[in-house]
Amino acid sequence: MNAFKKLICASVVALSTAGAANAGPVLNNWVFNPTGGGFSGGQVINEYLDVNGNAFIQLTNTGNGSFSFRETAVFNITQADSNGQLFPMTYAGGNITATFTAEGTGTFGGAFSFTGGTIRMYQNQTNGQYGSTAGHYGADLGNVIAEFNVLAGGGGFVNANGSPVNNGQVSVFASASPGMLDSGYFFRANGADLSEESILSFAFTNANTVGRPNTTQVSEIVCEYAGFTAAGCTRAAYRNRAGEYFFISGNGQFKLAEVDAQVPEPGSLALFAVAMLGAGVAVRRRNRKA
């Protein structure tokens, strides 16, 4: 059975297990205003925000082929639905970035999952600072417009050294309670401000190990933001160390979904996330055949 068929099978199980009382549908045609200027001035988001960024992973061998890990990451969010309507260009002062810190556990040569963490989204009125030495790689400047608590589950697969399999799919899901999203940025299609609701988020990224991050990435993400203090905290000396720490790049999608009645149990939410990913893969394949 190929990977796609396995994913679809998992999706079927997920949808039958999650239950309507746990996770609602992924939001489509919601509205995002990157300046916080309200519903009328926002952009319709058909399905997702595009995200790309970098992360530093530190592993601790816990014995019996297992490990715990800490991830520190920065992301840039420049457009939605790969539509080319770049936020900094289309919306003055709409430079959107995010930071991600999380912990989790895994098995060498097997799977890993998250146990908790935080996603923060920022709106910076000064364009072009992402990737610089301002703040932490320019990713945490300006106003915090949203914060999500990472829920247990998600994750992906790693090789025998604990690194994500090449171009491996990594999933993160999180929740926000009323007030954790700033008003004026996120809206339902009918204009209702999502800051007044409980909401779920799903992030799917393709992760690849980077053997030689550049000078700014090492100094800003590895050393400053992650607090890495071991030898090699310069680009000239830095090297990934198998089974201990490594640098990765990632690009993917950030989606929102409803909470029907309560924040889902981690197991149900994990299955629901797999289902949504499987559905997205199916749609893309159908589109390519059209």
C-alpha cells in the first residue's frame, strides 16, 4: 500500500473517530486583515496562509531508543493560498511573521510528537525585517496578533539520528481561547471577529535538514533565540551533530478550524489533523489530473 493510500485510510478512520463534538470543519473563505484594519479591508483566505521558515532542534537521548526534544523556530507569512497577493506589497505595514517553541518526545528511526508549546504571530509595520538581526531573526517584531497553545500530538517521522526524514511532513495543531487572537485581524466569512471565539489551528510543513545554515541563521536562531551555548555557535564552526542537534528549513500551510463544543481530546485531534491533510492531498491530486 503506497503512502497516499495509507493516508486516505487514516483519514477515514480519523473522521469516524473524531466526532462532531470534538473538532469542527476547517474554515474556508475566512478573512484575514494583516494590518488589523477590520473585515472590510481584509483578504479572503480560501484555505490557508503560506508559511516558510527555519528551526533549531535539540535532542536529549532518554534511553531505549527514545529521545525528548526542544524546537525553536521562526516563520515568515507572506501570502495566502499561494495566490501571489503578498501581504507586505498589497497591504502597507502588513509584514506577518511567527515564532514557534515546542517540546516533545520520539523514537530514533520512528515517530515523534509534540507535548506542548506556543505559536505567536506578529504584525510588524516595518517591512523587510524578517531574516535580519532585528529581534530574533526579525520574526518577533511589532504587535503580537495571535497566540496558540500547541496541543499534544502531531509530529512526523525521523531517521535513526532523530532528524526528520527528507522532505518529511510535520504536523502541528493548537488551540486559542477567546482573547488570544487580537480583534480586527481574523474573521469568518460573515464578518464575525474570530477573536471572540475558541478556534483551532493546523500547520503542515515539509521539513528538510540544513547542514550549513548561514551566519545570520546561526547567530539569531541557534545561538540567540534557542540559547545554544555549545562549541560551534558561529557559522564557520557550526555543524549539525547526529542524534544531538540540527537545523531544518520548512514550508507549508497554516489553517484554522472550528471547535464545535470543546477543545478536542489530543488523540481525536491528531486523527482529525491527519484527515484534513489527507483530504488536501486528494484535492491536489484531482486538480493535477483535471
